[in-house]
Amino acid sequence: MTFETLRKLMIVGAAIGALSMAACKPAENSTEATNAAASEANATSEANSATAGANTASEEANSAATSANSAAASAAATAPASNSTTTTTTTSSSN
């Protein structure tokens, strides 16, 4: 997991936490309710952005893995076959 992906997941977690806190705490007046709604909308937007970034990072990781697998298969297919023979010679001397 890259630093960027971890960062985005932490932003998503913070946004979810902010939404949970805002949902559990009743607003005391209309100004607070408006501010809470704006904060929730902003947190949701950031969470959506972070999710999109995490999805992009995941797609890039999958693409890199596919490329690595393709390169490994290609290398295996084009490598010369190993065809070695071992010969053992035993000599004896008589006195």
C-alpha cells in the first residue's frame, strides 16, 4: 500500500468520523444546523474524492501487476530451453 493510498484512506476515515459526530450531536439553532450540513457535505465530498483516488491507485496497482505477470510469462516463453548433459568419467590406474 502506497503512502498516497494510505493517506486517502485516512481522509475517508476522518470524514466518516466527522459525519458520525455530526449525526449524533443535535444542532441547537438553525445556524449550527446549516454549518453542520455544510460540514457534512464537505466531508462527503472529500470522502468521495479520497475514494476515487483510492480506486485509481488500486487500478494502477492492478495494471502494474498485470504488466509484471505478462513480462514474466513473456520471459519464460522466450528463454532458451535448458538442455545440459552431465558426463562422469572414472579412471583407474593399476600398478
